[in-house]
Amino acid sequence: MGIRCEASRAFNFIYRAQVGEGMYEHELDHVFVGRYDGAVAPNEEEVMDWRWMDAAEVEVELAANRERYTAWFGLAAVPAAEHYNGLRSSAT
């Protein structure tokens, strides 16, 4: 996404999901969280589309349209936001 920021390890998880007829993802994913307030410059060869949503919007969107997103995102988004919010709360 063309960003650099300090990030801290939040959690990791393993999942297995069917992603097509006879095709599966089975991954160990590591999730890091950080804060960035600058411009976003995604590599067009790697990123088809993107948009900014706050954590509450993501939760609503996943509840209504989970099939629009990769399996890993549906599993990681809300816990990542909760972890980040916990870090912010402990810093104040």
C-alpha cells in the first residue's frame, strides 16, 4: 500500500477455506497493527482496489457481505481492530 509505520504483533491464526472448486487456502497468518496518517500509494500491479473504512464500518460490512472479502480478512479484521483499540487504551 506504499506505507511505512511502526507495527506491533497482534496475533496469529491458522485457517482453511475453500476458494474455488477443489481449491483451498490453508495458511498460518500473522497479524500486525500500526498507525499511519499519510497518503496511500498502492502498487497497481498488486492491488486491484481499496477503500478506507473505520472498524465499525468493517464489522457491519462483513456481517452483510462477507462473501466479498477473502477468508483471512473476515477472520482477522475485527480482532485486529480490537487489539489496536486495546493498545490505544493502555497508552492513555
